[in-house]
Amino acid sequence: MKARSINPSAVIAASKFNRFHLLVYLWCVYAIAFDGFDIAMYGVGLPLMMEDFKLTSVEAGAVGSYTLVGMMLGSFILGPVADIIGRKKVLAICMFLFSVFTLGSGLAPTVTIFTIMRFIASIGMGGLMPNVIAMMTDYSPKKNRALIVATMYCGYSVGGIFASLLGMYLLEDFGWRILYWLGILPLFTLPIFLKKFPESISYYTARKQKDKIANIMNQIDPSGNYKETDEYVFATGKEAESGAPLKKLFSNGRAISTFAFWIFVVCSLLMVSGLNTWLPKIMQESGYGLTSALSFTLVLSVGQIIGSLLGGYLVDKIGHRNVLVSMLLIGAVCFVALSLTSNALLLYVLIALGGACTGGTQNLANPYISEFYPKEIRSTGVGITVGFGRIGSILAPIIIGLLLATNLEPKSAFMAFAIPSILGGAVLLLVREKYGSFDRLGATRDNIVLKVTDEVGSR
């Protein structure tokens, strides 16, 4: 009998967005929203928590940094593990850890127990980000991939908006702990997630689970009539590599680009974490009331979404790297302006622009970094990159906390964000795109159905 040899990667790249893609998209948005909620709620609740636990700015910054170490470990450990046991299983583990231990943080009687609970919860959050990025990149049509992944990651900003709104309306009546109690919500939806969410197709391909591959392929491309008896292969040419996943990050001309991505994400997450952690406190010390200070966090999250959408549109016009470098340079100018102005309306505009050029830039960089690596090491590539980048997240609360402990004008802290913005744009120029594994359409049917081979055995 004859069996088609099919490249699932090419089928997905050439597919049109349908109900299956929407299912993956919505679950990824849902999951990443809790990452944004987690980061934002610390900053939103920080002024009241500092009063409750009698913390100084330096101590509060240290607590924020200790818990972000957990995110770094989660990225380092759970990113690569997903390439071994499957991304769906790791995402379920992440959601469980976040839910249970975020609730525990809200019940903590002392700052020490709070830090321990947050640390464990953050391990789950650290593993979540690289896996939803890799999963969405894997299953997105090539034509709109950058925009799809960037808008998916807007769920992060939606989580931040949700935390800000809750803070504005609930914090003064119920205290900071209410934000952490709501962290238990993903636990109740976990059974539905396990039933509805698909595993990565590269996981099934590596284990030759052809029935599951055919089922997914028929949902992605209903006209393809894919069968269990077809042959499914990913690797052709330079993607057919041997060796450990971590080693592959530095093979075949990828070493310089890998290091460039690491430095870029350090700079990017330093800005994102620093703003999310300290923005309400900076504005409060600049003379704004608690509710007004929290409104700046809301505007920051809205700016992240606008930056992701506009940047995702421009990626298809002028290229990923050109968009990212331009946004980072604009961001540097924005932060200098923030430190110099006191006009309330202009501050709101600049905060929104700052969100677009930090969180929005990171949202756009995620599919760029993810697609650079071959599919079989995508979670490893993104996980290690984000894990290394968490150094920026860890340093940011401490650095800004130290600046706020000085006699400088609080808004002068914004000036510090211009430095990583410029450095992040500079290192992206070192990325060697010709060694990336980007899907390229030009694609005839021969790219999808590779060949016809004799199959041993019966259909």
C-alpha cells in the first residue's frame, strides 16, 4: 500500500485560522492572563502590604526579587521538561502551582511565609510563559503568526488590567489579600483544560502517535483527509539535528543569536517587572492618591495591548527586528520624558507609550524568538531564554527600590529604564536571522506532502 509522507509544520503554516486555532488561542490567553495578574497584583497591593508588614522600600523590593527567582527556576526547569513530557502536562502543573500557592500567599501571616508561598507559585508562572508561547507559535498559521502570538500574549496585559481594576474598587475595603485569594480560580478550570486543550503535535510525532496526529491535522486542515497510516515528519534539511536540546541552541550558527536573545530579554523583563512592581508606588510618592496611582497601572496595561496590536501589524510590513528596535528606541525617549514632566495628561500618554514599548515589545519578541528555533527544541529555546531573562525581573524591584530610597525625585526613577531600552535594541541587531528556522511560505503542495512511500503492513 502507499502512504503519504506529510510535514505537519508546512500544513499548519499554510492553514487558515479556524475553530481549532481559536481553541488553542483562548486557552493560551486565559493561562497567560494569570501571569500578568500575578505580576501586577504585587505592585497593586504593595503600598498596603508595606503598611501591613511594616516594610521599607528596599525590603519590599527584595521580597519582589526573591519571588521572581522562582520564575527563573520555572523557566529553566519546566521549559526543557515540556519538550520531554509534553507541553500540556507542564501547563497543567504550572496552573496548579500558581493557584494553590497564590492562595497560600494571601493567607500568609508573616512576610517570610508570604515570600515562600510566592516563590513556589512563581515556579509555576515561570514555566507557563515559554510553553504557551511555544504552543501558540506551533499551531499558528504563518501568514498571521506574529500578530496571533502577540495578541495572545495581550492576555498578560488583560491580567494586569484586571488586577488594577480590582485594586481600584476593592483594595481600600477588603485589603491587599483579596487579590491573592482570587488566584485560586485556575484550579477550578483545570479539569476542563485537561479535557479540551491539545498536546503539541511535535510531542505526538516524536512518539509516533499517528492517530492523535491525524485527529489534530484534520481539525487544522479539514480538507486534507489525514489518516493514521500516513507518515508524519517534521525535520528536513537543517532541522534534522541530533543532540541534546540545550546543545542545539548553540549549534548550526545559532550561538550568537542565542546570547543576543538572552541579553535582550534581560533588558525587556527588567523594564516590564520594574514598571509593574513600582509604578503605583512611584506615582503615589509623586503626590497622587492610591486610586489615581493605580490608574497609571491600568493605562500601562492598555498601552501594552496597543503596542502589541500595532507592532504585530507592522511586523508583516517591515519585519520583526525593525519593529522591535524602533519601539525600544522610542521607549528610551519616552522614559527620559517621563522623568522630566509633571503634566498629568502627558504622564498618562507617556505611561501608555512606555507600556507599548516594554510589554508590547516583549509580546512581539516572543514569536520572533520562538520561531527562530526548530520545533523540537522550541520550549527549550524559549524556556532558557526567558529563564535567563528573569535576571532582569529579579534585579528590577531591588534597583528601583534603592533609587526610591534616595532623596531623588520619585519620577527620576523612570530615567533608569532608558538604559536597558537602548541596550535591548542594540543587541537585537546581532541576531543572525539566516540561521533561524522560520517557516517560509512559498509553499506548494510538495512542501506539505513530501513524497509517496511504500508502507510495510496493511492500512
